[in-house]
Amino acid sequence: MNKQQLITDLQTNGLRLVEETGAAGRKGGAGPSDHKAVTVEGTTVMVPIYTGTAARSPYTATLDAATEAVMLHCHDEAVAPITFPQAPKFYNLTTADGVPYWKIALLHSHEVLATTVLQTCMRHSDAATSCQFCAIGQSLEAGRTIARKTPAQLAEVAEAAVRLDGVKHMVMTSGTPNTSDRGAAYLTECARAIKRRVDLPIQAQCEPPDDFIWFERLKAAGVDTLGMHLEAVDPQVRARIMPGKATVPVAYYYEAFAAAVKVFGWGQVSTYLLAGLGDDLPTLLAACERLVAIGVYPFVVPFVPISGTPLANHAPPTSAFMLPLYRQVGAMLARAGLSSNDIKAGCAKCGACSALSTFEEVVGC
């Protein structure tokens, strides 16, 4: 089994851990979650661990107590040695106002700092508007984070993460506040504070704001790349899975994408597409073609059902669905000259929640 197939299999099936090792995984949160960072053949990816699907996975990881080596097995057959990134040093620190750093931001993959600056969302509390896959309230309810990270806290943690753990870039997402800027104003404030403290590439993520002038303000504040996430494309799927976000038409997202590319540049704007929510293969491929044509990186990610959400029992996509999707999107990216390596910061730059980056250079596959 080649690395592309193995990563795809792991991310669609999940992994059963015989015992915990390495840095703690991420449970709950605003985006794809219930993962743990795993390094497979030199590539660090996020693999579902704390899900019902993972509990039934044919893949297991076994730790040799004597050597501390970890072996990946599939149906009890050894597949490959794997490793788990260790907990970062900055997790041991506390902010000047007494909050543990790990409640402010987390290490994703092995070199990315990630935070949800506002851990509340105007859509989340009402089933009529909430995204059915989102667990933004879980980590807050469990006391693993705080509702609002201040710009000063974020700057303090970012500086330490770079200095102590060699973090290379940062992702700032947010629950959507009930303001017309859709969180862009607060992300601007946070980015400005971070860049005053440390030279760290930043991606900001939010819904499209009412006024595209916010793209220029985000850029001026130090945001290097922008993420605006469609998640699903088909209007019927969107209305069923994310009824609140579905009130923002897909057409408006494309207007926002075009405006954002003019500010941030070709390939520096991205969007999540969660494969497995209901969009069929032709729909996803057509969306990716359209996005690539305007310079937006379509970050295709297999949907992970998160425990405690309405979609906890929704089946993730199969490898048989993901592999042709990856191959064809990878070819699109290569033809358009789009590459995760060229993105300055963000989820698509990291690439750990998807196998897409391993398919980028295969043209015509």
C-alpha cells in the first residue's frame, strides 16, 4: 500500500490506540476535530481517534514498551512504523493573567499553532441554524478553552510557541458573531497584536463579511492568507447540514473569493470542502474547478463525525470515494500552478487533515 492510499485509509477509517502516546489529541472544537497527529512515512497528518468510526477501525497502533517504537497494524498485520509528535513546551506555561497557554492555542500537526479566537457562535445554540458537524461548544463546556482569547494572550502564546517549539505558522478561526463583519474585525485586532510581538505567518478564517473592505484591513493588520469555508456546495445539502450558513448564498462566497484573491494573491485564499456530507463527486469536482480557476485553493477534507454532534453517527466517506476525488483535484491544482507549499499560512498549508497535498504533483492522473 502506497503512502497516499495509507493516509487516505487512516483518515477515513480512523485509528484505534492501544494506549495513549505523544501529544494529546484534540477533542471537540470549531472545525474538524477528535483527531491526533500521526507521522506516517515522514508526513504528519491528523487522524480521527476519538470517534465511533475510529473505535471500529481495522487500524491499530501498538507501543513497544521496551523500545518506545510504535507500529501501525491493519487487521493485526504490521503495516508501517509511525510516530506521534510530542507535547510542545509552550503547553507548560501560563499567561500573564493566569490562563494556561493550551487553553489559548493548540499545536496542530507538528508545527502549526491553531486557535478559535471566539469560542461562541451566533448559529450554534439553535438547532435551526447550527452546523450539524460543529462541536464549537464542547471544548468550552469541558473547560478546555476560554470563550474569548484576547489579542494580548494570543500574542504572548504565539511568541512562546515560535521560540520554544519552532512553530512555523498560525491559524486563527472564530465562531461567527452577530456582527456584519462576521468576525473579521476581531481577527484584525488579534492579528495586529500578534505581528507586533512575533514575525509569524497567519491565516484568518471567517464567513464572508458584508463589506469586502475587511479583506484589506485584515491584510494591513498582518494576516497573510484567508480561509472562507464552504464545507458543502449543493444548496440542498447546505440547507440540511448547515441551515444557518446556508442563508449566505454560495454565489456570495464566490464574490468574496474573487475579492479576497485580489487582496491576498493567487493561491493565498482557501476554502474547506468536507467530502462525505452529501455532495456527490461531480458536484465537488465542479466546485474545485471553479475555485481553482479564480485562484482559490480547494482544501478537500474527509468529513469526520464528531461525538456529541447531530452527525455523530453519519458515516465518513470511504477511501473509494476520496481517492478519485484527490487524484482529480490534485491534477487541477498542478495544472493551475497551485500548491500547498506556496501558501504562506493556514490549514491548506499544513495539509494534515487531508491527503490532498500528496496528490498535487501528479498531473493527468
